[in-house]
Amino acid sequence: MHRILTLFFAIAASVLLQSPALAGYPDHVVKIVVPFAPGGGTDVVARTLAQEMQKDLGGTIIIENKPGAGTIIGTQSVATSPADGYTLLMGTFANAVNPSLYKKLPYDPHKDFVPVALVARSFNVVVVNPASPVKSIADLIAVAKADPEKLSYGTYGTGTSAHLAGELFKHLAGVNLTTVPYKGAAPAITDLLGGQIQVMFTTVASCASLVAAGQLRAIAVTSAERSAAFPQLPTVAEAGVPGYVAESWYGLFAPANTPPDVIERLNKSAAKALQSDAFKKLSLNEGLVMVAAPPAELDRYFAGEEARWRKVIGDAGIKLE
């Protein structure tokens, strides 16, 4: 009898050690750190996710914006937070490219974090001025090859999706486009409208209304498949650049060593949130493809993106300090 009781208490202790947090989780405010300023696409996705997840979790989820240093400041703050499920990171494309852009990071993107959920994938739209003779990807390639110094494309920061989507296009299409950096999408689009630059690989949110109004001409999407937001547009790959895919994405991460049962609870809550009407609306407005993938899928996807963009960044010789 004594041995049976000893075994029972050992098993009970083991269970308690393995799942110390889930019983009352969450019993105080959960925070999602967004490493960008308020108002951008990542902030909108994170706030919608928080709003829907807290309905399921029965607790409060707040957003804390910590912009700066190409997302490094906000990301580091999560890496050094307690691994208890109360501080999370809304990771993005930047998490996959920063290890290649910077010589050294104050955190290890793999050892210091654990994946929670791949939330959504997004894409950019290739847009030109409607007065331009470029009406397709084939036209863009033809003009660029005919006069290698003629075309320039606008970006909203070194290492952003708009920048690297252009670099990937140059590499796979075998053309030259002069890179013109801006401090944001708005000033770049202003110059595209004014004819100072000729093309952009920009977000759906920044260009959709202008395309609808005829102020910009969209010629392709950068995703792997056609988008419900622009069903008439071909992908860059099917329009003449085989193998081309340039996606943005949103993934939820937690500090390393966060209890597995808490991670599972958060993953299921995120998956449920993505089925909401709020996300269905957001998917069209932001050009999102909802994923709701488990932690292992985010881990695989993140590693693949990191490896793919490492080559693009290395070949283009892009570095940040």
C-alpha cells in the first residue's frame, strides 16, 4: 500500500510539474508585443487577434507597441520576459530576415523563442503608374532589359518586404532596377504617382484603394497563389518569373521554456480567433491568407523563410548596422 501511495504521489507531482500554469491560465493580463508603431498592418492584425482570443481565453489581452531598430527592441523585450505565457511576440517577416541583415542580434531567434501559431500569410502587389507602358510582368522585364538604367523601384526601408521582394525579382528575372529607399509607403507611392519612380512591390493596404480608383495599375501579386483580394491578377511566377514567391507573414511566439500546455492553449485560441467575422473582413482588407497552423508548422515555415531570404540578402550584399 505504501508503494502504491508513493507511486500515486510521484505521478501527481510529475503532472503538476509538467502543467503548473494551465489550471488558472490566464489569471492576469496577457500582453502581445508588436515591434512596430501603432496603426500599421502588424498592429492591426495583432489587435484583431487579441480582441478575438480574449473572448475564448476569458481574460484580457493588451497590445504593447515597442518599435525601433528594425523590430529588434520589441523582440528582445519578449526574449528576456518570463516564460509564463503572459508576454507574447507578434513576429513577422523581419524575424526571418534580421539574422541575415545584422551581424549580431541581442537574442537568438530560435533558442530564445518557442513558436505558438502561424497566424496568416500576406503578399505584396506589383504596381506601376497607369500612364506607364508597363501593363504586365513581361512588359516590366522587357523594358528593364532594353534599358537597364531606366527603371527604379521604391521601398519603405532596407530589408522590408517591399525591398526584398524587388531584390528577389531582379535576381530571378535577370534585370536591373534601381532601388530608391523611402521612410514609408506613403512617400514612395506619392513619387510613383508623380513619375519619379516606376514600380513598387507594396502592400495591399497601401495600394488597394488607389488601384480601385485607377490611380495605380496593379500587374501581379507576389504570393505563391492568386489572391481573393485581386483574383484577376496573376502571380509573378505565373506571369513569367518561375519560382518567384515573396510573402509577408504573422506568427505568434513566446519566450523559450513557456509551458507546452500553455502554448497548446494559446494555439487553439488563435485558431478559433481566425474563424471570426473580424478576421474574414481583415483578410480582404489586408490581403491575408489565414493559416491557423500549429507550433511545429510555424517553426518549419520560419526556418524555410530564414534560409530563403539569407541567400537573397547575401547575393545582394545587403547589410545593416
